[in-house]
Amino acid sequence: MPATPSPAVPSRSPLPAFRGRIGPDARSGHYAVPGRYRLHLSSSCPHCLAIAVTHGLLGLDEVLPVTLLPAVPDEPDGGYSALRPLYEAGCHRYPGPAAAPVLSDAWTGRIVSNHTPDILSDLARRFGDGGPGRPVLYPRGAEGEIEAVARLCGHGIDDAAQRAGRADATAAERESALGTLLRALNTLEWRLASQEYVLGGEPTAADVRLWVALVHLDVVHRRHLDAAAVHRVAAHRHLWSYARRLAAHPAFGPRLDLDGMARRHRAQCRGLEAAGAALGIVDWTAHTHDGFRTETV
């Protein structure tokens, strides 16, 4: 006699998606109009930092205002109470965290998008890519390379550095993750040994993604690595020289909130500090003096 199958365990419903896009004209619904949209960013969040840097590179202060949220979320689920009305305008009793980043529409009082890659692309393509004095962040034909660099940063730097510093991992697991991290850094070191930017002679969205990954590697993930690992990471001299050079650019370094990043890390991380915490690679404080124009909530 066949066994009676166990009742299926209901899966949690996926959160509603906010994936609106800015189109080329009025037929798109959301289209580029100065002052219509607003960015809601927390400077301690790496996704928000990438958007803030892109906003600065494209010179969008007068076109697309920014509201700066606290470094540490004020709701238990990691969301922001200031963003809750926007989330609930798009989904009654929204069940997830009211998280940043958010691109909102002042005409409707609703969220356009909270998906970082889409926001980055739309800022560049619809609000100023290639305008006077502005870089072309998504050059035609380079989309695949930009996505490949983003994947390398995500898996090879962000995820690998986090796994390499996990206190509950075995020594073999940490060494394997460190190997993944070093291979990613070696790939990027090789590129930057012979060219100024990741894809060649001009900055692109790939540079924004890589620079943010390097900032968080040094400021956050390094704190959980041992001294030997930090020395191996710091040995990529072309890569860290590149990071310093970009930090000196007014669209990069002044967007950093080192104190906020430290407070967010302390609030969210339960790992143990290692010897690498005392071995900073870049003096980021030399480039954080100006800030950028925002409205703070």
C-alpha cells in the first residue's frame, strides 16, 4: 500500500515587484521630466552608493533630487518608516521591508523602482548619458562586458569576501572563498595594469560597480579577514591605485559616509573582528570632505 503523501508546505508569496522603467517619451508612462522623480538613498548602503555616484557623474543635482535616509534602518525588518507610505501606495499593507534605494514619482506619489540595476541604467540612458561634460556610462555594445564585471564583483568580491571572513566557516571554506576573491582581484588587476578604466580609456558603469565593491571590501569585509589575507588583497597595487584615483573624483569620494557604513555594519553584523580590522588599505577619509546636495529625513 503506497504511503500517504505529506501535505505540501505552503511557500511564502514573493514580495510585490517595483520594476517600473523610465521610457523615452510620454507614451512610456514614466518618462524623463526634470523634477518629476526623486531618489531615496542611504549612504551606508552599497546599492545606494552606486546610485549616488552615478547621479554625481551625470550632474543630476538640479534634475533629480535626492532624499538621504539614515545610515541604519529604523524598522525591525531592515526598512525605513519614511519609505513606508510609498511602498503602501503601491501595495496595500506591503508585507516586506520598506527598503532603499527607491526611485519615486512625485506626480503619482508611488514607487517607480527599487531595483538597483534598472535605476542605474535609467539614470544614465534617460537623464544624461553622454550630455555635455558627462561620461557615457553604458556605451553601445558594451552592455555584456558591464554585466560581466558586475557579476565578477558580486560573486568574486562581495560574496567571496563575506564568506572568507565568516567565523562559523571551516578553515578550508574560508581559504576557498579567499581564493575566489584573489582570482577576481587578479583579473581586474591585469586589466588595470594597462588601461585607466575597467573597459578602456573612459569611465563606464563598470567602474562605478567595481569602485563600490572595493570600498566595501576595504571598509567592511576587511574587518573579518586575518592579517595575512588583507596583505594578499592589498598586494594588487594597480587596483588600489585605481580606487584611490576614483576616490579623488568629486562624484566618488564625497559620496562616502564612512561613519554611517561603520554604524550600519555594527548594527547588522554578528561576526567577530579579525586582525585585518587594523590594516586599512586606502585612506578614504582624505576624499570625504564635500558631501553632495540632498534633503535629509
